[in-house]
Amino acid sequence: MRAGRSETLRRTGRVRPADGRIRDASVRLFAQKGFQGTGIREIAAEAGVTTAALYHYVDTKEELLLDIMYGVLDPLAAAARRIVNEVDRPEARLSALVEHHVWFHATNQLATVVTDTEIRSLGSEVRADVIARRDVYEAIWRSVVADGVADGTFRVDDPRITAIAILQMCTGVAHWYRPTGPLTLTRLSRRYADLVLSMVRAARGGVPVRADTLELPSPARGLDAHV
Amino acid sequence: MRAGRSETLRRTGRVRPADGRIRDASVRLFAQKGFQGTGIREIAAEAGVTTAALYHYVDTKEELLLDIMYGVLDPLAAAARRIVNEVDRPEARLSALVEHHVWFHATNQLATVVTDTEIRSLGSEVRADVIARRDVYEAIWRSVVADGVADGTFRVDDPRITAIAILQMCTGVAHWYRPTGPLTLTRLSRRYADLVLSMVRAARGGVPVRADTLELPSPARGLDAHV
DNA sequence: GTCTATATTTGGATAGAC
DNA sequence: GTCTATCCAAATATAGAC
């Protein structure tokens, strides 16, 4: 349908490199129709090239999927490490993790949906690597929840299950969020942080901690747009 | 690999009807490899029949997927309606909805994972119908949350977003739960209900409501095994 | 870097015998 | 109800010219 090329022309006034167009087309189509449901011909057509030209930039279809997933998992893990380094208290760490995760999934919906749903389409070798990177990220969340329970800031029965539940709830934003809604992304992220602080029964000196009362560094809130 | 037939023999001592074997094979394979990633030949082989025999029972591959989804969405909606009819107060309704949803997703993991991830593989006509049935179910959750906010039992900023977040968190159980863990299903479901009651800040007379203090009819807890 | 043309395998689905 | 054999469209990927 050549939508890729004409869209590029409309936005930029000139044709962008085929490389980027192919990447954009693949993430759009994988998110919409699934990896296995998307043909290499569709990707080429959407990017405005032939299949032969596509294979000048890419070795296999799976490579496109893998690029998308690394482009999600690596920035997420980097941000989580940065947050743990820069923020001290468990409730502030958890809040910052949630706000960044939600913001990232709302601003990278296509790529995060693909990462969330297409792990089973990977070959077993690369799949193990992707799962390992995802586990690194989840382990940071688990430890933050566990730390909060250990020092009495959070009160939950099972930190491991709670961390998984929180993560799945926040990842879900990628599946339903539409930018046309009444809520700004900053407010949406804050709202999720508030839900999570309630869920873990976060409290200081017997009084519940709300997301709006926390002072977080702006980068920890995930609002630096270097993605 | 003929695992379907030999598995049947080992469990029952005789060969079950091909119809059921085909259904079981399809849900196993769709959950593991995705709908588009599963071939009609694989399903037939796993069920211990030829592709020609398979087409004696089924018209199209999509019909197999649709049967799986209806087998998930219709019982879920029926249970939700039953709960709303039999249970009065918002915190008890929400708790019962959560416990049933979690229990159902843990005891029907393959089918619920397929239902949760393969809607995009449906043709547009049937897809609209599946989405409509899912929306019916979600609307019940939304109204229960909204009722609790309206009568002051729950305190959340945005009932609609909160209901979506809760549902996605509970649906996630199908993706990680393994029956070998230390937790019984009853306790797991109760734990999720507790997380949810915390999340909506459920309280009666100023004191937080916990899942263990609620008296729910056993069917509302979702422990009647007619699935 | 991009094209036309095609090799090769696999996909869903069917015909017709038993 | 189940089989063998097969049709035909679509899949990924490549060859070789420009």
C-alpha cells in the first residue's frame, strides 16, 4: 500500500533512509498482525522497497524482531539501574520505576506490545537471551519491593508475586492507552504509581505514602526523552 | 510426535474421541507457538489424526481458535453475572470477581493465554464479536469499581483506568503461574483479592477491608469446578 | 542500493477411495 | 471416520542484472 513512503514524504519533505523505514514498518506490522502473521512482502511494501532490497539491510525476519526487543529491554534495564542508583528510599524507587515503565510503554506502544507478546516466536537460542535480559529487569523490581518489605515501608504477603503483578499491570498500559485521551502521560504515570503505592500499602510513620508527595528527580520520573 | 494419542492412552486406558483430542492439541499448540505459528499438520499430528480427518471435524483453523475463545469468555461473563447477583457489597463483589478470575486463569492457562494474545489473528467479522463479549465482561468490572467509589467504599482517582489495571494484573496469572509452586490456588486467588482491595483502598468505617475477613459464598469464590 | 525474476518450502484445504 | 495423494496459494530467501 506504499503508506510508509508517502507518510515519510508528508512528514519530512524527503525520503528517509530505507533502513529506518524498514524498522518502522516491521514494528507497526508485528504489533498489528503478529510476527508470524506478517509477511516479508508486507514489510517491504509498507517500507516502500522490494523484498530483495529489504534483504540488503536484514539477514532474516527474526533479526527485525530481535532488534525491536533489544530496543525495549535494554533501555528499560538501563533506566531501572539509574533509578536505583539515584533514588534512595523504597517507596521513591518503586514510584520512579512505575512512572518510567508506564511512560515508556505509552510512548513506545508498538515496540513494547511486540516485546510482550512475541517471545514465543523467537528461535530457542535467541529466546533464552531475551528472557535473560527481561529477567534482569524484573529482578530489579523484585528487589525494590523486597527491600521495602524488609524495612517496613511496604506491607505485602508475597513480594515476588506482588512484583510480578505490578509489572504486568503496568505493562498493560501499552495495550490500551490511546494518546487522544484526556490524561497527560505525566498524570497517567503518576496515577499508576499511586495505585502501586496503595497496593503495597506504602507508609511512613503510620501515614500512607502517595505519589504526589514524593520528590523525584525528573530523569527518574522517566521524562527525559532520549529514546 | 504423537504425544496426544499416547498421553490419552496413559491417562484413560483408551483412545478418546478425535474431536476432543483435536481441541486439546490446538489449545496446547496455539498457546506454545501462537495461532499463526501453528500448522494444521502439527495439530493433526499432535491429535493423532491426519489433516484430512481433522477437516472432518472442523471447517477452518480459525474455528478452532474461536471455540477456545468462546470457551473462555462465556464462562467468565456468566460467573461475573452470577457474582453480581449473589453478592451485595462492592468490596465483596470485587473480591469475588478477582478470586474467580484468578482461579479460572490458573486452571485454564492455555486457553486463557490464547484468548488474551490471539485476538489479532481473527478475521475482522468474528473479531468484532469476540471483542464485544470481552467488553461485556470488562464492563461488569468497571461498574463494580465505580459502585464502590460512588458509595465511598473505594477511593481511587479514575475508576475506569483502575478497573483495566486490575483486570490486566489478574489476567497475567495465566502467563506465569505454575501448579508446582508452594501456594494453593485458593490462597493465590485470595492473595490477589487482597492486593486489589488494597489498590482501591477499600475501607468500612475507616478500617481497611482485607480479603480474609470477607464471607463469600463458595460459588462466588469460583471454586465450583464445572469448567 | 535497488530492481526483476525465481528457487524452494510450507501453508491451508480438498478429492475420492475404503 | 479415516486414509493417501494432491491442489494451489503464500511463505522466506536468493540470483544476477543495472
